[in-house]
Amino acid sequence: MNLKQLVLKYKKKTVILILLIIAAAGADIYAGYTLAWYYDIVTASDIQGAVRFSVYMILIRVFSVIMAYFADRYEAGVRECFNNEMKGKLIYSLAHMEYQRYEEKEPGEYASWLTNDIHQIEDKCFSSFFLICEAVSTVLFSIVALFYMHPLILATCIISTVILYFVPKFFEKSITESTLNISEISEKFSQKIHDTLSGFQSFVSAHRREQFIQQNNRISIALEKEKKILLRRSAKMGMYSVAIFRILEGVTCCLTAVLAFLKIVGIGAVFSVANISNRFLNGINSIFSNLVILKSSGKIFEKFPKNMPEDNRTTCPEIKNSIEVRNLQIKYDNHIVLDH
């Protein structure tokens, strides 16, 4: 099961969540758009109009906050459905797996699938998907608002989009590599913990408590080291993205100021464009960054059984008197235990 299948299975819940996200984003961008009118009223010294418009703007922002709140609440429920579905499918696959195939991996690896990998999918895949939905809504509403401000301002933001697109691309390979490394080390960590904890009595009997500590610490340190590498790579990607983002934001604001001086747009547009372009560029940056994370986390899905294993069991005949076994051979770890 992958993200697309989860979305289709819970289509109704996903659509409701996206509609809530769209409502929150639309109200937020509209509130930024009305800043132009508000500052024009203030500069015209219309006190009564400014007071009335202040109340109107507050109501819009309150609506945006309420919609965002309900979207967050509903998202928690959708995440729960996605997680339960993932775990349920995985447990069902393991339960119906042929014994020989099941024995190909250690129990700790399967435990890691159900804990570490599911958590990574939720943290990276599901979170990125919902953030992309929010960012796309914000960008689309921003495009409409900026176009009504002035097409040249929108054109500048679109050029900025092209530049921002290439920044996360430089980090895509390294972030995917770190994500897979964390998943593999987590499997080893779960198995090692399982083995050493199961054999705790042996460590105590042999007076090897220090060895017990060292074995568990060694792989734990490796896991945390790989997590640190991933965080540093993500932080580096974020730093470059934000730096370029701030430069492009400044260029957009300067352009709007020039248009205001030339009386092409109102003076209030300077404040409004600063607000909307910030959200537009943030949205674009969020889309590109989270697409990289979403793509890297998708690799984890490939580890799980893709097709449900066939059940090749047959019905045993009714036992009436006894069972007779001939030429029995049992092999354990390539060692023959019983031979004929």
C-alpha cells in the first residue's frame, strides 16, 4: 500500500481535509489582500472607514484561524486512519506470509517496519503531503491576488518560482540516501535490542554487563549519527532556500514600491504585496522542499510486501487412528538434526 492508495481509500476524508485547508488559506490570503485597501483608507485620513475596516479585517483573520484549527483537528483523524490502515495491511501480510519467506528476515526487522518505518512514513510522507496541499492552496490564491495587484508583480514572483525550484534538487539524492540509511539502521537496532534483552540472563551469568551496554550503545550511536546527518542536510537545504527566498522577496517589494511611486498602484499595495508575496514564495519553497522529502520517504514503502503472498496450504485429511511418518529429515541453520 502506498500514499495514493491510502488517499483513494479515504477519499471522502481527504477531500474534506483539503477543503478545510483551502478555506483557511483563502481567508489568510484575502486578509493580506485587504491590507492595500486598509492603508489607502488610513492615508486618506478616513478614521470612521479605518475603524469599520479594522473590524472587517479582524473577522477575516478570526475565520482563517478557526478554519486552520478545524483543519489541524481533522488532519489528526486522517493521519490515524492512514496509520491504522498501513499497520493493518502490514500485519495481515505478515500473518499470511509463507513460513520460509517469513524466516528470510529477523523478527526485529518486522518490528522495525511496524514502529520505525511507519513513524517515518507518517513524519515525512503524510506530513509532507498535507503541507503540500496547504502550500498549493496558498500559492493559487496568491497568484490571483498578485495578478489583481499588477501582472508585473505576478511575473516577478513566477520568475522567483523557477529559481526556487532548483534549490532542493541539489539535496534530493543525499536526503533520500540518509532516509534509507536511517530505516536500515533502525532495523538492525531493533533486532540487536531484541537479541540482547532476550539474552540478558546470559550476560549476567557470564559477568558481561559491560558488553551488554557496549553492544546496545554501539548501534544506538550509529542510528543517532545518521539522524544528525539527515537533519544537517535538511538544514543546509533550508538555509539556501531561505536565503534565496529573502532576496527574491526584497526584489518583489522594491518593484511594488517603484510602481507605487509611479502612481500605477496605490501606496497600500506595498504593504499588501509584501504580505502576499511572502506567503507565495513560502508556499513555493514549501512545495519544492516537501516534494523532495515526500519522494525520499516513498522509498520506505518499497520495503513492504507489494503483493499478498498466496496461501498454499491444503486441507489435511481426517485423522482416524494414527499418523505415520517416514524418511523424516529436519534441518536447522543448515545443520541436519534428524536424518531419515
